[in-house]
Amino acid sequence: MDIKKARIIELFEESIRLERLVAALYSTYARLFPEHIEFWSKLSHEEENHAALIRSGLEHLYNFDLFPLNALATDIDLVRKTCSIIQEKIDLFETSPPDLKSACEFAISIEIGAGEYHFQEAIDSSEESRALSLFRSLADGDKDHAERIRKFLEDNQ
């Protein structure tokens, strides 16, 4: 396997890890804010869907040039750092739960950073390709998390 392909596969794996950690964060929020369990559980489920979509892309689409690589972050170190930050917050929230506003603000910062941003950008892109078209159809409905969290916070203050 050449170095470029190995790096791309590593980026896929880290992107999957990021999506799963964001899902775990939202599951934590669902537990911490039971009055909003439906909202956070839905976002968690969508993040798990993102992870599955990326996993499927790696396993079934990448080798046929059918996965839009612009749906992945390009800075693997930033993705790793973001994963570490999310895990630290999840651990911290177990002993020191945030208030709803702080939780939402952290979630928004994650959604507009690292791999989450690239995922959303690929969905919203005006570029047309077979890979992007397939990606959009698979991800349909699982988007706009940052905006949805902003609106949720606005409605619940």
C-alpha cells in the first residue's frame, strides 16, 4: 500500500472515531438533560449514521472513487486533537456536569470544527459528481447540526 493511500485510510479511521465520539457526547447530554433526551438522542443517532456512512465509504466506495474525500477533514492532527478534547469533556461531564448553555456551546464548537465541518460542507456543496450525489443521498436529513443546536439553545434559554 502506498503512503498516500495509507494516509487516506488513516483519515477515514480518525473521522469515524470523531463521529462516534460526538455521538457519545450527545448520548451523555441525553443522560444529563433527560428533559431534552429526544433532541440529544436524535443527534447522537445521526452522528452514528455519519460514522457508518464513512465506514461504508471506506469499505465499499473509496476503492472505486465513489467517496467524496472532501467530506473528510484534511488535517489528521486536528481531528485527533478534537477527539481528545471530546473524550476529556465526556470524562469531565461524568463528575462535573455542564449547564445546558455550556453543553450547547461546546457542541456547536465541535460541529463547526474539524471533521464535522467537512461533512456538512460536502453535503451543502454545489459541486456535482457521482460520489457527492451518492454521499448526499445517503446523508440526507442528517445535517445542519450546529444550526439545530443554536436554535435549540435559543428555544430553551
